[in-house]
Amino acid sequence: MNNDTWTWVSGSSDTNAKAKYGSKGITNSTNVPGARYGAVGGYDETKREFWMFGGMGNTETGNGA
């Protein structure tokens, strides 16, 4: 893989995916945020990393939050 390749790290790739939060205070690898829109991103050229912040997303019932 070259340095300019995107890698899917985790979470659903489905449009309008529902969130799965589990129980507060209990770590679980299956917990994922819902699909997002309206987020803001930034790119760190030194580390060659892209970061996404905020936005609106689906809840566990699929309703936008």
C-alpha cells in the first residue's frame, strides 16, 4: 500500500447507518457512531492523517440527532 491510499478503519459503510452506543461507561468494540453529515475535517501533512470532527448523525433508532 502506498502512502496516498485511503484505509477504512472501522464502522459501517452503509448510508444512513444507525448508531450503536451500548451502555454508558462500558467499553465494547461493537459501539460505533451513526452515519454523519455536516462534519468538519482537517489534514495533518506531517503525520499524513485526516481527522473528522462533529457533525450531525443518526441515533440508535436511526433518527438524526
